[in-house]
Amino acid sequence: MCVKVKNYLYQSNYCHKVEAKFTKQERLCSKKQIDLLFLKGSSTTAFPLKLVYMETDVAYVDPCQAMFVVPKRTFKRAHDRNTLKRRMREAYRLHKAPFYELANSKNKKMLLCFLFVGKKIEEYKAIEASVLVHLKKAGAFLNK
RNA sequence: AAUGCAAGUUGUUCUAUCGCUGUGAGGUUAAUCUCGCAGAGGAAAGUCCGGGCAACAUAGGGCAAUCCGCCACCUGAAAGGGUGGGUGCAAAAAUCGAAAUGUUUUUGUAACAGAAAGUGCCACAGAAAACAAGGUAGCCACGAGGUGCGAAAGCACUUGCGGUGAUAGUGAAAAUGUGAGGUAAGAGCUCACAAGCGUAAUUAGUGAUAAUUAUGUUGGGUAAACCUCGGAUGUUGAAAGGCCAAAUAGGUUGCGGUAAUUAAGGCGGCUCGUCUUAUUCCGAUCCCGAUAUUUAUCGGGAGGAAGCCGCAAUGGGUAGGUCGCAAAGAUAAAUGAUAGAAUAUACCGCAGGGCAACCUGCGAUGAAACAGAACCCGGCUUACAGGCUUGCAAAUGUG
RNA sequence: GGCCUCGUAGCUCAACUGGAUAGAGUGUCGGUUUCCGGAGCCGAAGGUUAUGGGUUCGACUCCCUUCGAGGUCA
């Protein structure tokens, strides 16, 4: 009995935690899909970031896949690029849950790509704000 | 005590929440979940060197190419690094001396083998930039010519002739320096001394090298120009290389079918293959004949191929997976984000001490340098906030 | 990850085997010509030869260091 209760608890925890996870399946890795996305996807900007997005019907995409890009042209140092990517990923991870629910309810699948357009290293809060704006816009696209 | 420069060393810690990568155990068919463990530097950087490792090549030797280059010892697999010494150059100080110079000491510095094997180059200026050579500067009046005087010998003057390479001049650099002889004037032309260099011998030293003696010689610089000498290196790099099974359209080969039949006999390794004879078949090719409209159809002969379909094999291409691969380890590339707290230093404020520079205590602020592994090691180079240690520098304050 | 090439006026390129004020076109500025503009003609400015060292009497050139740009690989 005890084990069953424990398992139940774990499952309930899992339901809460899955909202804030970012596993490998949610990352956009396939080169073909990336090429497609940049060919056919539409885009929006809100200052430090730019979002390129697109609908798909690929089987292995659960609700969405996302990737984060910082151009080497503006940031020469590897560690600057790393910090920016980490901040972007973190912001997306914490705020993606409502977007996922929307997508699941509409039965649609999305590919997302966040490009860093700014030329200075931005603080976490600025990035978080722009990610929120982008997610709202993508949600509006889903609603259409 | 503070300031600057150089070298060495160090290059935050703790808690909470939510995560990331790998891995072990457990549950589950599996996806995945839970728990535990591990997870970025002194340079991970530049890729400037040297290895390991891998594949290929390889009788032996040479050429080419690249790298290294005073000596001894220590360290290292090697490149390299360290300590000490030698030589050259530069600076400073001391000393001898009238001075130059020399000697000694200290500090810094050197891609520090060879320019006397050979080739090339050395702008402009200058006579000349290297087997020497020489002018309307200068010096000379010996030789040659001319003029004058003179009986002649000779003397004097002179030179678009001649001699000279001392002086001046050029240049980054000018053929070793000083003195004497010598001479028309001069010149290593001769001699003495000194200096440099080569060779040989002896002595000291493990050695680089130094000293002495003998003998020869006066030969500019450049090897970070080619080059010579000595030493080292086979070539290519993880996109190396091994393994795996799919899909796609070609190529080649084999078998079967489309359509290649049947019968008899011979031979062999005898459920099969092959040969001969007779018979049958043919849509591709060639030849002949007939019909008709260029084309097409029909008949006969030669000939038994090519094409198409299926299966299998083979080699190459496209695109993957996995091993290589790690007590960090991926392949759109992890090692984090947020919140709170602690402390070092700097700055600010207040108080105390001190003649002063400054020091001590309390409060507020609260990590902010350079920078992110991709096969692994060792070195080199470059970047670096603040702390600590050591050395040097010039000037100031106090005692 | 390995390897290779390049960096010169605002721009595009020269400068021989080290030799002297680094040159040409274009652009800029000034003058001239024209009623005005353009074109033409004349003249001028503009360079730390990417950076910092070294070799040499002398470096765009040779050697080393760093920075930046570009290319290439089965």
C-alpha cells in the first residue's frame, strides 16, 4: 500500500513539474525541419528577440519544439553566447506551460526558433519580457 | 608607510526553489518516472611546437622539404624548461694614467655553428662598395714634354703628360694602428711594437674556452639572402579508422522467366551437364522477295544476340547509427536561472589615534577580471579585477 | 577539429630579388570654364603600410607575436 501511495504522490508531483521541464524531445534538432522553418516560417520581433514559427504535422513533435540562436557575428566570445542562450532557455522553460495547453486544446503542432537580435548582453528580466510577448503572439496565431 | 613596473601564487562560500548532461540501482513491455553519484580552466583560447593513438606506406641509401644550433649538469617520451659557466655587445662604478686607452667588478642582453667552400646583394653619395682601382681637390718635380737663363754641365718655372694613395672629402661601412727608415712625393715598400684572424703545439679546464710559444696573414657587412656543416623528422590527421543494418536510382556479373521446344543417341564427375542428328519457336538485328503510301504487313534465310521483368551477389555514391570516447563529456552541442545570506578589497559617512603621510573601529554597499571543454597528454604564446609573496625603480614624508 | 591565403588613401588596386618623398584610378575639397549645372582642364588635402617587437646601415617587403577577414576538407 505504502509503495502505491508513494507512486501516486510521485505522479502528482510529475503533473506539476512537467510544466517547467525542457527535455531533449522539446528541442528542435532535425536539420531538415530547421531548413523548412527558415524557408516557410513567419516571424515577429520584440526587441532583444526575434521569433520564427511555423505549423507542422510531423509525428514526433509532441506539442512543440523550440531552438535558441545567438549569432556568432555579433558575439565573438563563446561564453557570451552561452550565457544569453541559457537565459533565453530559462525564460522559455518557465513560461511555456500556458502555450502548451493552448496548443494541445487546438490539436496543433508548432516549431519555434528564438533569434537574439540585440547587440549587447541583456539582463534576464528584459529577455523574459520579450519571450512573454512572443508567446502571446504565437498563441494569437494558434487561435486564428 | 604609500606609488609604479616585473615575476610567482590564488583566482569566493553557504542555503532554498525550478531545471540540464552522463551514469548506477529500482519500478515499467516500452516511452518514461524515482533515488544515488559525477559534471568546466589557469589559461579550457591561439593552434606556434612535441608526443600518444589510428590508417596507409616501408630491403637499404640518397635528393627535396621542414625544424633545431656556445658548453656542462638536472628534469622530460620529445620539443622544451631550470641552474651554473664561457664568449661577444651595451651601460654603470672603481682603479692605473696628463689623456686616449687598458684592467677589474656589477647589471642587462644575444635565432650565440660557418662570411677564410661558393654564389648573390650593399640604393644615394663617393675616385673606389671589394681579384681592387685613381681625378681639372691636394701633394710631387724623379721620369717625359715645354719655356727661360747658360758655352756646357746644370738651374729655375710650368703641365688636360706622369707619379701618389699620406691629407681632405663621401658614406651605415673605405682595405689594421703608432713610430722609424725610405722617397721627388708617398705607400706593409722595409723594420720595430701593438691589434685582429687562421693553423700547429704545449699548459689549465669534464667542456665551451683561456693563456703561452711558433708560423702564416691583414681576408668590409649581410646566413632573420641562397647556401655549407652537424643533429632530428615516412605520409596523413578523430571529417583518422573499425563495425552495423535500412532506403533510393544507376553500373557489372550470375540464375530463372518473357519466347528458347521435343525426341533419339554418344561422353562425363550420371535427379545433372554437354555434344551430334532430326523437329519446333522467335516480338530485337541483318539479307532477299512480295504487297502497299515515306511507313507498315506477309513469306523465306542467316543468327540465337540484345531488351524487359524477378531474385541473388558485387563495387562505388547519397544519407545515418554505433564504437573510437575517458571517474566531465555532447553532436543545433550539458555544467544553469532566480531569490536570500556571509566575507575580502575599493569608494562613501561617522568616531578615535598620530606632527604628517596614514592607521584602527563601526555603518551602508555586496563578487563585478580574463574567459566556456569537443580524442587525450606535455610545452610555448597571449588575456586577466582583487588578494598574498618576492625583486627593482625614482622621489616624498616621519624617526 | 585540421589546413591554407590575405590585411596599403573614404573605395578599388600598384610598389621588381630589402634602397628611401609609398604610386594610380575613383571619390572629397578649391580654382577655371558656363547665364546656371554637368562634362572637361588645373591644383590640393587625405597613409602610425592591421598590431607590437626583432634582424639590417636601411623593412610595405625578411623573422616572431597578437588582432581581424576570407577560403578549404569525406
